[in-house]
Amino acid sequence: MKTFLALMALFLGAFALSGCSTPETRIAKQPELFNRLTPEQQQMIREGRIGMGFDQDMVKLALGDPDRVRE
């Protein structure tokens, strides 16, 4: 029974982490946008940071899509 619970926990953990998006995976999906940026902006996005003057697409590259949107 302990083995079964451990395997289930491992499976659920792997499943939950497989959906996580990182700056590198987002950059790979939009290389043309990333290549237009300055080296400083590119470094900030790789680190998952944003800065003054970042537009919506740049913020999404760095941080990903929001969990929810409110108007």
C-alpha cells in the first residue's frame, strides 16, 4: 500500500510539473519576438524578470500567461 501511494504521489507530482512553462520554453515558441529585443531585455526575460517599457508580449515571455484576467 505504501508503494502504491508513493507511486501515485510521484505520478501526480510529475504531471503537475509537466505543465509548467519556463522563460526558455516560451522563448523557444516565439524566437522572432525574442530576437528583436536588446541584449539587456533578453537577459531579463531569461531570468524571468520584467522592466520599464516592456510591452504585453515581452511580459508574457518573461512571466507567462496570467492565471486569470479581471477587467
